[in-house]
Amino acid sequence: DGLVKWAEDNSMDFHAHTLVWDEAIPWWVFEGKYSASKLKSILKDHITTVAGRYRGRVQEWDVLNEPMHDDTDKKIPRHSIWYDNAFNKDIDAYFSNVFNWAKAADPKALLGVNEFGVETSCPKADALFDIVKKQIEKGTPIDFIGLQNHWASEDSLPSVKELLSQMTRYNEIGVHVRISELDKDISKTDKKSLDLQAQFFVNVLQACLAARDQTDVTKPSKTKGRMQGTCIGYSTWGFTDKYGSLGGGYGVNNIGHGLLMDQNYNPKPGYNSVVSYLRQTPKNKKGKKDKGKKDRGKKIKP
């Protein structure tokens, strides 16, 4: 409650994470050995209660978090008590129900799927796209896809072209994308590693801005009844390595140093590169004024 009020007091949009996941579930849900019908009721009640509590006050909800298998070479959903037990492995019913429940609870918010390993071309990315495309064609209220962008490789980076390709295909069918959990594992903090990390942050930012330039949300998409999508956000998974998740058991290589500031809150090359790129970015192609300019430098209320 306090976080939502603080955002409102400071004229900030609020992105909420997450309503449905296969982790962070109370043990009583597993121990109850409930029927499929009862599990659906439990999940619906959770979504309705949480999203309904902040109805009209949250701008974006991650409704369904990480529904696909961890392996990027597989085109199957991730096993969970919701997918396996509540919906008897019916992925269409799973998606359709949770999104419609969320829409009923908070009608004005944008609703999304949040997933990792789908930022560039792979079987997992194709599978998720196919599911989402099928869902929106039948009217399921999926507004955006969160592309997490946790990147572990220390030898190569995805190109702007590769990243933009995935964004474009969603935008073309009327689904927005947002960069949702950006970080970059590096095992060392030498110049080479930090520069590679900085380039990754900029590549992702450049792809997001390119998606904005090439789309027009006032024009129809390939899906009947939907306008084109665009890139609506760029979020890192924290801002300082002091409290970053990498290095604490969740990093792909568990090596850390993944964010824009180090453990002492000092800006790293990645921070400076992102700021520099944004400063050099011209106004959008239609010459519209920066609507956020009036808020820059605004004092934040405690």
C-alpha cells in the first residue's frame, strides 16, 4: 500500500509484479491436495483480491510470470501446480482464465506475460509467441510481453537486430513489449568485462527505441481490433550490485556484478553508456515534444 501511495504522491506510474508464478506459493496450497476446481478458485480469488485492491492505481501488471520451460530449446510450458493441476496442462485455458480474471479485477491496467530466454530467436521464443498470438486472436486481454533480458554469456552479446526482431513480431500483432529485468552477469570487474556489460545495456536500449521509431500505435496491427504495439519500458533488475539478485543463487552462472551501479552505488560504465546514449537520442521522427521533460529534476517526496 505504501509503495503505491508513494508512486502516486510523486506522479509515477506503477508496474506491479507478479500475480501468477510457480514460485512464492504458500505451502498450504500444495499440502491441501485440492481438486482442479478448488485450485482454480484459489487462484482466481488471489488475482481478484490483489489486483482488485489496487484497481485503477496500477498502470501495468505482470499477470503471468515465466510460464514456459526453462530450457530455451524446448517448446513446452513450465510445470507448476497451476498449469499441471489446476488446468490439467491446458495452456490455452491457463492463459485465458488468469488474464480474464485480472482484467475483471483491474480493467484499466495493462496486463502482461513476463518471461526469460525469449529475447532472441529460439524454440522457446517461438512457442511463447504462438501461444500469445492464438490468445489475442480469440480476445484474451494480453497487452504486453515482458522480455527479461538476463544475459550470462561473457563471450558474445545479442545484436540490436536480433533483439529488435523479437520485439517487432509482437508489435506487428498488436502486443507491446517491455524490457523487464535487465542485467548482465560478469565474473570480473575489469575494463573488458565492464565494457561488454555496457554494450549489452546499450544494445537492448537501442532495440527498444528502434521499436518505438518503427511502430505507430494509432495504426491497425495484423490482429483485428488491435493497434500496433511498441516498446513501452526499459527496466533493470535493481540498480546496485549491493542488492542485485545475481551472485545470490539466481544468476545463470551465479557470478554477479550485473547492474548499473556497483556495491558502493558508484555508476559503472553501463550507467554512463545508457545516459550518454539517451542524451544523444534525437526527438522521435514525428518531432513530438518530450512529455516527461516537465518532471525532470522534480523533487521526490519522501
